[in-house]
Amino acid sequence: MAEDTFGKEMFVQMAISAPLAMIAIFLLMLLFFKKFTLIISPMIVAMVSVIATMGLLIGTGNTLHIMSSMIPIFLMPIAVVDSIHILSEFFDKYQTIRDRRRTIEHVLDQLFMPMLYTSLTSSAGFASLALTPIPPVQAFGIFVAIGIMLAWLVTIVFTPAYIMLLKEESLVNFGVSSQKADPAKKSMLAAFLGSLGRFTYQQAKLIMIVTVATLLVSLYGINKIQINDNPVKWFTEKHPIRVADKVLNSHFGGTYEAYLVLEAKEEVLSPARTAAMLKERLSSLPVADSRQSLLSQAMQIIDESSRTAADSDQLLNEVENKLLIIQDASADDDYESWSEFIDTLAAVKNRGQIFKNPEMLRYVARLQEDMNRSGVVGKSNSVTDVVKKVHQELFEGNTEFYQVPDSVNAVAQCLISFQNSHKPDFLWHLVTPDYTKANIWVQLKSGDNQGMDGQGR
């Protein structure tokens, strides 16, 4: 909403600022040249350049967005520069040559190449924005570059023609007189420039020292730059957007969203390595000490399957099927022991589905707690929160069971129960269907970029 509002305000400001810029340029040229009919030509050049450039922008299928809306405000002062060079040189030479045609020929002979080079370099600077990976910035740079060269062409063709159409009588008092000016009648600007010239000559060492000192201070200061932005802070503190942002973030978890994606590292094991891992985990179970005979039977099944299995998946499937058959035929006293063995097998079998692993889910929970303590994050949600809540509800909402269950199968049961709800696909916003990637949905209290960098702690 802040970005959309800012975009709307930008268009309004451009509609106001562009005419104001034209008026400011017009008044300054009127002050310098004091000839209304002559300074109309740079204004026409600016208007033609802006209208033609914006027309070309829209005509080529581009949209008017925040960046392209700034083209006129950039192009207008650049478009009048070449005209001002021509008028300035014409102003200096006309009273000496006293002929419009010869004066214009002299001016263009002197300025054609310098104006071409300055226009090309300015155009190249803006055109370099075409190399950025941001389409609005690309369009802005390309069309400002086109507008600059168009302004140069219009200036070269139109301004001399405009001057030649003026009546000779209108230029009687225009330009610098060929006679030497009376020193007593120097203008304020001429007097200031004379004093400035003497000062720079006499205080050359002092100026160099101050320049070097300023450079050193600037080098220190540039290291203190902190890149930060927040669209809401583009507005004044009393703006409705700014006020709403403050109120909403004081009552809720945060209005700025971010997503932290955790991804499992792919691991490929041979049947022998998988069998060794499974046997190691079974041996570490508390029940293994009191049920050595059952453990030995399970180990034998693993060894037999590992000799014939083509890969790890086949090994685990064969072992699981055999353990389930034995569990169904076992006595009640042994049933729970076989259940623990099967749960351990499921953990190994689903090791690639890392975000079904209770240990990993608890790690995600600790990560969320750490982020929530940062002061930048107001709230976060993940698949861990889903598992905890469903586990609690399976025990009649008892708050003591708001936790991650201890086995992979129990976690899977919680996830299946959640998918039986009225929004089963919501789970895939937080974890991928193969459970190899998990997304932590983070709500930030502030939209500052530094909050995302972790510098807002």
C-alpha cells in the first residue's frame, strides 16, 4: 500500500514539478539574456524533446511508471544546455560581427563538436542503465539517452533557424558591446569573479590543504554509509500510511513479511552403509538393553536384507515388511519393543524427508525463538508450529502436549491429520511435499532493509 501510494504521489509531483522546472529555467535565462523573444527557442527545444521522447516511450509499448515519469524532469534542464551554449556564444559575438548569419556560422563552427561530445557522453551515462537487471530503470536510462541526443539534434537544426527569423532590429541592444566596459560600471557578478580570481591565486596552498582535508574526512565518512530503506518512511510522520503502519505493528505480529527457506542436503548411501546406520540406531535405543533377543533378531534381518538389496530403499522396505510381520505375531510384552524398532527404521527411511524428523523440527523451533528475541521479528510460523498445534489437539487441547512428538511416525500422523482439514494445501506453504525444504514465514515489525540483514538487532 505504501509503494502504491508513493507511486500515485510521484505522478502528482511530476505533474507539478515539471512545469515549475520549465518556469525556473525560463526565468533564469530571462535574467541572463534579457531578451524574451530569443530565450523562447530553448524552451521550444525542451518541450519538443520531452514530448517526442515520452511519445516514443508510449509508442514502443512501454508503460508510464514511477521511473519513466521522471524522464521529463531530467530531460528539460539537459535539453536547454546546448541552446544556452549557442545563445551565450551568440551573445558574446553578435555586437562584434554585427551580422546574424555570420555570427551563427561562427558559433556553430566553434561549438558543434564540443556540444556533440558532451551530448554523447551524457547520453552514454544514462544508456549504461540499460545494463541493470531492473526493467523500469532500463527504460528510464534508454529513453533519457534518446531524449538527450534528440535535444542536441533539435538544437542544432532549430535554434539557428529561429534566430535567423528574428528581425534585425530586435537584436540592436543584444550582446556584449565591442567597446571596453568602464571599470567603474562593473556588474556585481563581474566584481565577485574578479575578487574570487585574486583569492584563489593568492591562497593556492590554503585551498589545496582544505581540499585534501575534505577528501580525507569524506573517505572516513564514506565508510560509515549504511544502506537502508523503508517505503513507509518515504512519507511524513503524520501521513495516514505512516500512522497506520505504527498502529498495526503495535497490535499485531508485524506487517512486513519475509521468508527463510531451509533446504536438506542430499545424501546417497549404499545398502551396507544404510544397514550399519540402522543397526547403530537400534543399538542405542533404551529398550535394546532389556530386549537383547529381539535386537539380535532385528540385526539378523538387516544383515540378510543388506546382502540381497540393490539399493538403500529396497533394503529398508524389506526390513520394514519383515518387522511388521514379526510385530503382528509377537506377544503383547514384545509389541512395544518392535514398535520402537519400526519407528527407528522409519526415521532412517525418511532421512531425506528431513522436515519430518523431530530433531530438525525442534531445531526450527529454536531458530524461531532466536529470531523472535531479536526485536525485529514480531512473529514467525513454520511446519513445526503446525505439528505442535495438531499434536496438542490430538490430546484434547492439553497445553502440556504443545510440543513436537518424539517419533517420525507421530510427526507424520500430525501432518496427515492437518491435511484432513478444510485447507489441506496450506501445508505446502510451509514445507515441500517431499519434506526436503521448509519455509519459515517471518513477520517483521519494521520495513527497514537493515532488519533483513540482521543489523536491526
